[in-house]
Amino acid sequence: MKLLDILKEIDNADLGKVVFGGPKDEPEFAKMQGAKPGSEPNTPEEQKLLKALKAWVVSPKLGVKDLENLSKLIKVAAEKYPKILKPKTPNGTPLFRGLKNASPEIIDLVKQSKPEDWVYNKGMYLLKNPINYTPRSQVQSWTTDRQTASGVFGPEGLLITRQSDEFYFNQDIFHKLYGQREDEVLHFGVKYDTPIYLGVIIGTKLTRKFPKKFEKISKDVQDTGSEVEKIYAK
């Protein structure tokens, strides 16, 4: 990246003293930063970002392109405005992403696995080793709430990782925009520096597709020494 482009991004990342502090914004956004609601009008970049987030909560398909285009701005600005643009939970917190439909890659991964590659825990079969995960979208939603990920978004299974500097937005932002708590954070791009693990929920199509394999996995095994258990148990 050219120096001029970097300086331009840094300049665009100046969102004033308060992010989303305009008079028509949710007052909680300003309060999260210790500021008075309506104390500062939004910059054009803030308006674009807020519009993209509102579109995302209606349907990710509506907001994904704009959020992708704003991802560099978000990453630069997050260092200056962590109370809004970074998760409120500390790095290392378990994160979950639901699987509505298992991709051909995940089906093949389960097919090639052996019973001893799995461990049972909390109503799920968990692969002990990380998987190679390439999302279809440039923006992915994760949550710190396992029940939300499995019950609302993941009828087939879960992807599990730990929060790092790769994840963005205070969960309370989405809480206000959705009108309900989903404890959501976002990841940009299709590459992850943190390991990704796979969990398959008992009784789903995946377990029915390979019944003999999963029948051999003992429900009494609680392998707390494995990496996946270290992630999941916290």
C-alpha cells in the first residue's frame, strides 16, 4: 500500500470525539463512550458505516458489500475508538458461528475423520484438531453466546474459535440495532490467524449421514486436555 493511501485511510478514520454521536442516533452509543448523546454530528464516514450496520441487521446480504468496503477504515479506526469498534469482551473469549447447512468441504472432513478424532461435550461432537475454514462471504458474524449460535443460526453445528484482534464491534451496538441480544461481533476477510474448530450437534443431518461413525464416539469422554476443550470449556 502506498504511503498516500495509508495517510488517506488514517485521515478518514478520524470520526471525531464520539462515534455515532449524532442527535438522531441511539443515545446509548454516545453513553458507551462517556459522552453526551447528540453532542456531535456524524462525519460522512460515520453515516456510511451506520447505514451499513443497519442494513446488515436487516439482512447480511444487504450490508455485506458496504461493510467490506469500509473494513480498512474500521480496522484503522478501532484503535482510536475501541469502546465502539472493538468487542467489549477480552481477547481469548470463546466465539461461536452457527452452521445452517454443512458445506461439501465440512461433509468431506467429517467423512474422512475417525471416531477417535472426536470428543463428546455438551450435546455435541467436537473435532479435537482445528479445521481449514474458508467462508463464502468477506464478512462473517460470530457470537460470544453459544445458545444463540446453535439455536438461532446453527441447526447443523458450530464453528468455535477464540476472540482476537481480528474481530470488531462492541456487542452492544448490535444489541441496540437488532432490538435483542445476540452478542455479535464481525470478522473481515476469509483468512483467520486463530484456530477454528468444528462441533456437530447430535441428531442433525450430519450425524444421521454418518451414524456408525458417531455411534462409536463415547458420550462419557470428557477430554479436557485437548485444545478444543480448552476453547469450549471457558
